[in-house]
Amino acid sequence: MNATAEPVRIEVARHIAEVRAADWNGLRGTEYPFLRHEFLLALEETGCVAPATGWTPCHLLLRDAAGRLLGAMPLYSKTSSYGEFVFDWAWADAYRRAGLRYFPKLVSAVPFTPATSPRLLHAAGQDPEQAGIALLSGATELARQAGASSVHVLFPTAGESGLLSRAGFMPRKDCQFHWANRGYADFDAFLGEFTAEKRKKARRERRRVAEAGISFVRLGGGEIDAALWRKLMPLYASSFWRRGREPYLNDAFFTRVSTALPDNVLAIVAMRRGEPVATALCFRSADTLYGRYWGSEGDYHSLHFETCYYQGIEYCIEQGLKSFEPGTQGEHKISRGFVPTETRSAHWLSHPQFARAIDQYLDRERAHIDEYMEAASDHVPYRRGTG
């Protein structure tokens, strides 16, 4: 820390509402929409994040003697691994077979949001290294006090990786597929970098959607009223119901967050005969579009690709956004212009023997991910020398 604001305590906030919005949003890192006080508050106050859903808030706050907020770490006590997108079910099963409890565990993440952003927030003028070390020390101490098996930091930034390692957290690597804007004038200019075969396929997919009588509107949060949200929610929920799961988020959350953060919410809506038939619910920052949730009321050829990928790319080009992160998994994204991109997590386990075993596993897994990303890169649709 600096000489004028030495930290004297770590506090635990059991509800984000215990922190003044201006103080939280004044921390470095909260320019990301998912880390805004409004977003986290909407999750909690609409019941999407609660003990009943497996997420109990225990946010860490770093304060000085005068009570000023110097840093923070979004943190949750978890009783399952649902909604995290970094899979550790095998670890939990190994604990169970050894007669040990894996849950509860502590997780620093944004619930239901596999998007990279800072996890160790700090105030302007504070040393990020010292603030981060203090917060991570506070997280492991809280885990010991609460009887939690572990602390997991999911989707931190590349800049936080070294700090996490120095604090004793084991690095883990995974892969998503992201799109980068190379200054394209329009969508055709983007397709112009594809091979002829891949360009023809993309245009055919777009044409099939149009031939089905489907058109699109893109609406910011301030343009979506309660009546439209009521039509979009069954579409969003359909992708969960098909997998036999309850939706992570409810209509109260979307209604609230679109009002609180209207410039950060984007709904891409597929319309047919005047009614919504599919939607991709997205968020955006100043330079990045984040695709989050998709659903449709029927099976239309290529509609998923158009709604979730091509419409988002077109929006980024029009808005001058530099990147598009459409979410987790999905090798089908590669042929639509998305390239393999490294994502990260970091893990601390209180049990020494399990920590050593998992550290060895993660070493092998990282090598596998490197090989996978290299192989996936061979299948991007770009002409040689352009992608």
C-alpha cells in the first residue's frame, strides 16, 4: 500500500449492498460491466445469487484506518460447482471417495459469467500487488475459518496470474474462441479474409436465415420494456430446459439490470411475422461484446450461427468494438471467424496431499490445452497470412 493509507483490516460483506455503490465502482476493474455494483446487486436482490442457488456472497473488502475502501474481491461460498464454467467435479468426487468434504469451497468469480476480468480490485493510488496479496491472504484465511476445502479464482486477467502464483495458487489453463476486429469497414470486408470455401459457407448460412423470413433487431437495455422481456425470457430459458436444468437467471434480473446498466445490455432478437423467435442476450463494455445467453422457439437452419455470431460480429464492426467473446466451448465457432484464446483460473487447496496431486494434474492439463489450441488454430477460416 502507500504510506498515507495503510490497510488495517479485511472485512467480509455478506451482501454487496453493504458496500456503497460509489465506493465499489470507484475501484480499478469495475469498468467491466459484470463487476459493476449494479450487476452484482441485481444478481443478489433478484435471488439468482443466494444460498438456495448455491452462491452465498462473502465479498472481501480491504479498508484503511479511516474506513476507506482500498480494494475488494468478489467472493462466494459454494455448495456445488454449477454456474462456474471451470470444471472441478472430478476433484470433488476424489474428495468424496477419500472420505473428505470438498464443499463448501470459496470462489472468486462473477456468477454464471465465464468472461475474463479482474478479480483483485484496487483503488486508484494503491499498489495492486500489495492489495492483491492482502486480499488473497484474506481469502485463504476465510477458507480456513469457514472449513472450506479451497479457494478458486476463475477467469482472472493475464496480469493477475503472476500474483496468484506468488500467493500459492496453482495455475490452470483453458480455451475459449474469441473474435478480433482488425479494423473491418463492414461485414463483407471481414468475410473477405476468409478462404473462398469458408466465405461461401458463411454467406449461405446467412441467406438461409433470411429466406426463412427472419429479420433482426438489436436493442440496448433502455429500449427493452417489461412486455418484451416477458417474450424473451421463455426463449432464454428454453436452452436450459432442453438440458433438464432451471435457468440461472430470472426475468426480474434482466429487467433490473437493463434499467440499471442500459448502455451495457444488448439483446439481439430474431423476428418472424412480427414476433421474436430467438434471441442472444449480450453485454458490452467500451471495447468488447460478451455473448452470454441464447434460445429459440424452434429449429431454424443456421439461426444459431446468425443470432449468436454473425449478428454480434456485425454489431462490433458497426460500433468499433475491438473484440467479441461469445462464451464457452463450441468448436463450431472456429469456422465463423473465432480463434482459440487462452483463459485462466487459479486454485488453492488446504489439503496438502490433494494440492500436490492436483498440481501435477494441472501441469499435464496445461500441456494438453496448448496442443489443443495449436491444433484448433489449423482450422480457422482465414486465408493464410490474414487470420
